[in-house]
Amino acid sequence: MSLYEIFRLLKRKWVLLLLVPLVLSVSTYFFARQLPQTYSSDTTIYTGIASGYSLTGNAAADYNTTNNAFDNLINLITSRSTKEEVVYSLLAKHLFETSQQPSLLTSPTYEGLRESLPARLRQQLTGTTQEATLDKVRAFAQTNASNPVQRLLNSANPTYSLAALKNLTASRIGASDLVRLYFDSHDPDLARTTLSLVTQVFLNQSRNLREGQTTSVIKYYEEELKRAKERLDKAEAENLAFNRENNIINFESQSNNVAMQKEALAGQLTEMNQQYAGAQAALNAVNRKLGGRQASLMSSAQMIEQRRKLSRLSASIADQELFGQNDPNKTKQLKAEADRAAQAIQNNVDVLSVQSSSAEGIPNKDLLGEWVQNMVLVESNKAKLDVMNRRRQEFEREYQRMAPLGATLKRIGREIELAEKAYLSVLASLNASKATQQNTALTANLKIVDPPNLPSQPKSNKLLMMVLLSGLGGFVCVAGTIVGLGLLDKSLKNPSEAMRQIGLPVAGMTLDSQAPPTKQLQAAQQRSLDQLVRHILLKANTSPVPPPFVVGIFSVQRQEGKTTLCQGLSQRCHEMGVQTLALYPDTDGANPGTDAPSLFYPSEAAAVQGWQLDQLIQHATPKRMSEISSPDVQVVLVEFPALREEALPVGLLRQLNLVFLTVPATRAWRMTDHQTVEQLRSATSAPVEVVLSGVSQHHGEEAMA
């Protein structure tokens, strides 16, 4: 549907489009003219969300974060919990004020309190202070869901109900840090008081909500820090006890020192073994020269004691020189005693020696002196080897002791490191949370820029706006309904729509005969018939076949206007002086009602016998037949039975020169109709054209314009 068609459709319904909005506007004015006046109070709160200052500097201007923060604030203002607390606070304030000044109950502001709560309950809920009264009201309201305070809260009371706070609105002022709150009420003082309570409750809830989040986080990190500190202290205590038990000052230095001493001892032990082996070999050589005579010397008790003393002194000297504190005085003293012991051995040997030579001819005195020297050297080296071997065993035991200590110390060190890292991590998180808490405490304190004002004038009357909106809404609803019905209407309506849906040329139309007869309608009907007659005459005069020109009038179903069309065409042709003959099937039983010659033919016999035009006229029954000869007939109009109702005289179909298919404009064109018409077109060679019947006057005027 084009815009022009929509405009024409609305134009035809102008009465409805005018009447409905007018009725709605008048009704709105009638019912809304006595609406009570409303007073509006507003306040402005500075939030500092977008550009405020914090501990970390200026607030980051992140668009999504900022919008989310403002949405949270606005939703908190208009939340049910905030409204409930405001109602409790307002109720407690009025209860306390009326308890101090009972005369206030007669004021219109406290009318709702007087009517909603009985005096006994008001006295029960009133405390010594306004805060105590608020606690009593809140506690009483939370006892159950059906007490008088809860019923008042959920009622339609204009003062002490959630419904009364539906006029509370909050919005951000542009892209600033400011939020503006509005509240409308029937009483100016009540509007200001309620808005003051709203800001007070909202600021407290916002601060508690934001600070409560960080408080729970800080509590969690404090507990975690305590556990991390205990773990770190336990690991450090274990490390201290382990070092104390194992005499560890610096394990790395101690282990390196032991390793170095062991390596040095190994070198000294090798060298000492070589010296001992050399001294022992020299002693054995001297023993062989003496031929065993040294045994008598060695067996004396005095010699044995002196050897033991010499061995002890040599061991002490070796221990002092190799592993002692290297005290020079003590070492010198020990060496002097060793020399005296060696000299004593030499003296004993000199006394006991015989003045004879050895087996090789060497004097015994010389051999015994050499023997004493070698023996002293062997004893000294042996003592040193014993000391070194004991020291080596001590190093082995120290190695065996310190080897597992290193692994244990590494394990304890790892535990201390992990515990320390965990402790420092939790400590950093705790410090960050405390900084966030301080920042929240700094930024959560919203500032009231403009306190709630006391409105001196009521808001402008919205009656005119309501009247205009109701009229506009009525117009839009009616127009939408009309256009919607027009879009849903799938009927043929007018010749152009019929041509589009049916797919056949439209020769003309007939107007709705049920419409009130007016001169304009009669003139339009006459013009449409004249147009069809001219069309028939044009076809007849240009037809190559000799007269008469036979026009078949068909319809898919009964009562679709073909008889009316046939009568109208025959009458109009008769009036124009065209020799016309109209043939009607006798099954309809219609009265022609015209002056034109008319005949009724038996449709069933014509279909069965296959009559042609001459036979049809011959067997027809005259209804209104003037003196007219068949050769003078110029136009023959033949009405056929409905295509779906009866059989057609096929013989006559071949003689048709033109086919008019009447289709009502008030119904839609279906696929079955299309199939029926296709069968008709296959049965005759005459062109098939559509005549739209029952067209409304406005569609007819549009088609003929």
C-alpha cells in the first residue's frame, strides 16, 4: 500500500479520526480537571566519581566504570530498601513530633498518620528520642508481614507508603559529578522533609556499602597475614634450633673449611707415610747390621719406658704442630723434652753397648748411635701418622655428620623463603586493601551541594498536556487501526488491485448497488456502463467476423453480479439504439426488468446437447421480446451459469467473441479461482476480460479520476 493510498484511506475515515480523539480529549479534561496540585523539591549531590581526587591522584576517567558507578548510585537511591528506610524514618519523625505536640495531628500533613495508626499503637511505637522511635518502628515492622506498619508501607497512602515514593527520581546532570534528586508530593513541607530523609538514608547506605566491602577484605587479609606469620616464625624457629643443635654458625664456611683441611691433611698424610717408610727402611737396615743384638736393648724396662715417653712426646709435638694452636713456647718445651728423652735412650745404649764390631766390621757404638737416631725418627713419624689417622677419621665422621645437614638446611631455607614470600604477598595485599579503605573513606563521603528546598509554588498544571496527549493517542490508535485493517484487507478493492491479483485485463467495473442511491452514485454508475458499452462496440466494430458480436458474461460463483451487468449492458445498448439481444439461463429465474429484448434458455439442455447460438435462441423462452429479427441483431449478451455450479454449453463457447468475467470487489482472489478461469480460457478462443462488480463509490471515483 502506497502513501497515497494510505492518505486516501484515512481521508475516507475523517469522521472517525476526528470524533475519537475529540471524545478522548473531552473525557480526559472532565476526569482530570480536579487533580490535586503537586509540589516538587530537589537536591544536588556531589559524588566525585568522574573527576574527584583520591589517594592515588585524580580519579581515572574511564567511561564504562564511571557510568557503572553512577548507575549503582541511582539504583541504590531508588531501591526498595532505601524507600523502606525512608518511610520508617518519616513515620518515626512524625510520631515523635506529634507526641511532643499533639495538636499537630489536626494538620493535613499528619492526616495519614492519624487515620492509618490508632492512638494506642502510636503511643506504643513512640520512644524517648526520634532515634529510639525509629528503632521501635523498624523492629515492629519486621515482626511479621501483616502488622499495621507493613500494611501501611504496602498501601496506597500518599505519605507513608512505597507507592508515595514512586515520584522519587534521580539522574546524573550531564557528564558532571553531580546527581540531582526530585520528589513530588501534595504538601510542600512533606516534599522537603521526605527528600531530606532520602538523602540522609542514601548517604549512610552508600558509605556503609562501600566501606563494608573493604572491611571484609581487610579482615580476610589480616587472618591470612596471621597464619603466614605463624608459618614463617615456625620455619625460622626450626632453623635456629637446628643450627643450635648442630653447632652451625655458617654452614657454607664451615663445610668449605672442613673440605680444605681434609685435602691438606691428605697431602700431609701422604708425605708422612713416605717419611715413615724411609725411616723404617733405614732402621731395618741398621737392625740387619746389628744382627739382632738390638733386641736385648729393646727388652729392657728402662728402654721400653723411654720409648713410650718419646712416642708420647712425638705425638704431642705432631698434634701441636699440625692441628694445635701452634703455641711456640709449648712446642719448644715439648721438643726439648723429646730431645732429652732421645738423649736418655742414647745414654742407655752407650752404657749397655759392648766394645765390639758388627758382622760387617763396623763398630757397635757407631751402629747403635745410628740405630738410636733411626728408631727416634721412626717413633716420631709413627706418632705423627697416628695423629694424622685419628684426625682423618674425625674428618670422615664430620663429613658423615655434615652431609645430611646441608640437605636439611636447604629444606628449611626453602620453607623460610616460601613462608617469607607468602607473608610479604599477604602483607602487600593487606596494605593495598587498607589504602583502598582509606581511599573509599575519602571518596565515599558524598557532599550535598544544594539542600532540599521548600517549594513555594505548585508545579505547572499538566491538564493541557494530558488532554493533548489523549487526543493525539486517540488519533494515532484510530489511524493505526485503519491502516492496519487496510493492510490486512486482501480483497480486490479496485481495478488496479484486481488486475494485479487476477492477472487479466480489466474492461470496467460496476458500482455497489447496495449503497444509498444518490445522484452522484447514479452518475458514476452510468459512466461505468457507458465505458463498458463503448468497449463492446469498439470490439464489435473492429471484429473481422460478421455480426452479431457475441459477448459471454461469466462468474466463478453465484451472486457475483453477472445478471446485473448483463441487464445494465443490454438496457444501455437498447437506449443507444444498438440492436441487442440478452440471453439468461432459466435456472436463475430472474426478471430482466429492462426494455431490451431478453430470452431465457434451458442451461442444462444447452450443456448436454452442445447447442450453438441459433439453437439456443430457438429453444429459448421469451420473457420480454419485442419485434426484432435475428439478422438485425448487432450484439448478443449471453449470461452463463456460475463456472463452479453447473455445466457450460461448450458449443456456444466457441462462438464467443468476447468474455466478461465478473468478480466481486469485496472478496479475495484465491488459487481455486485462478484454476477455474484457466479452464475457461482453455475452452474458448475469445479474450477474457474482468469486470469488477460491487466496487465502492470512492474506489470507483479513484479509478475513473
